[in-house]
Amino acid sequence: MARKASKALEDQGYSKLEAHCIALNEYYKALRKAGFSEGLSLFMITDVPSYPRWILPDPIDPEKFGDYEDDEDDY
């Protein structure tokens, strides 16, 4: 359901990041409406493994981008 909604948001001109943020906002509001406290709702939206699998678009596969080397990390 949310994947179709995410695609619909992108079709309306929202970027993938904007669609992701809208999904997070909707998740937060649904948690609050379901009776979760503000603190627990904020925790739930920051705990990605707690998300229902269908709430956000598929994650980006890092293998598609190849190896990433950042010299700054070596210092």
C-alpha cells in the first residue's frame, strides 16, 4: 500500500527523499492516533527495524554503486 503511495507521491513531483519524509510523518501520526506516547512514537520512527516492511520504498542497494573509498576516513 505505501509503496503505491510513495510512487504516487513521486508522480506528483516529490523527490524520493520527500516521499520518504512524508511516509515517516504519516507513520508518526498513525502511532500517535493509535495511542502511543510522543516519546515512544519518536523512538519508533527512528528505529528502522520496527517499521512495517511495506511502509517505505525499497532501500537502495549499496552494491549498485560499487566500492566507496573515502580517504578522510583514514585519519
